[in-house]
Amino acid sequence: MRIGGFTKQSFIDWEGKTAAVIFTKGCNFRCGYCHNPELVYPKLIEQLTDIPEKEVFDFLSTRKSWLNGVVISGGEPTVQKGLKDFIVNVKELGFEVKLDTNGSSPKVLKELLKAHLLDYVAIDIKTILEIETYQNICGIKDHQLLHKIEESIEIVKTSGIDYQLRTTVVPQFHTKEMINKLHKKFSYCKYQINEYRDKNLGLL
């Protein structure tokens, strides 16, 4: 699995837990406000040295008494062919696993849940569930995109594990009307609005 970043201890990426955070390389979306472009765009990805899996597991094996879990984020983790095997190894060390995903790979999500490899899933809902709006914000033209997102939402809702749906609001991309629609659409489940934080400028 291609790893582009590794935070050894975080108190904010999994509420109520102290976790290590793995950032995978590569993503199938091209969101204009991406917070981690170095993990998304091929030219930037190749400028960033891969972190060996062994380095990660060597560290985790020494922190069993200090960490509660491991968060796998990105990029988009579900595009990684080695994701399942990686999580199996994390679980064998005794850690709980949280997956951050854009929800575009329901097949992968279902497989991981069926194998009891996930303890928490956070799905980033990029915008209102209207195909043109979603395609524009993600920079892709997958006509099955909304079907995939909605299937992933249904999978986590019925999985029996803890989950969160969340939207990062960026003024240039999201209107008040959109935010109201999102609140109404997801009022029945665990949904959260987050403000976009520019790495250099702070909250926008």
C-alpha cells in the first residue's frame, strides 16, 4: 500500500480516541479545494517519498498501550489494492480501525465490513446529491457516482458499527441553500458540517 503521510499520535481524527493516522497516496476525485493535493495529483505524489509499511508497523507494535486505534485516510484509501491486507495486519496488532472515505467504492467498503475489519467509517459527502453538482465539485464524470455514494451510505447505516457522514463547507463551492438541503437530507443519521480550514490561512 502506498503511504504518503503518517501522524504517530492524534487526538482529533477519531473522537474520544488517541490514534495514529495513515495517509494513503492517490485519489479518484479532483476536488478543487483538496486539503492534501500532494496525495492526489500524480506529479505531486511522485515528489513525495513513500513511507514503508514496515516503518509504520514497527512503530505501531511499540504503541499498543498508548494508542486506541488507527485512522486510514488519504487521498482515497479504497483505491489502494493493498488496503485489506494492511488493515488485517493493523487488526492483528490489536488496534481498532477507522476508515475515512469519499464513498465512491461501495464494493470495497462492503468487503471490509463483511470481514469485520472496520470499527468506524467516516464518509465525506462532498455536496448535495445532484449529479451535475457532485461531478463538478469532484472533477470527474462518473455517471454512476451518486448511486455509489448512496449505496455506501446505506452500507454504513446498516453495518452495525459507528459511522459519520460529513461535509466540509467551502464558501466558493457551497451555498446556504445547499447546506440547508444537506441538513434536511441527512437529518435522520449521524451527519456533521465542518468548516474548511486552509493550511495557511486558517478557517474560511
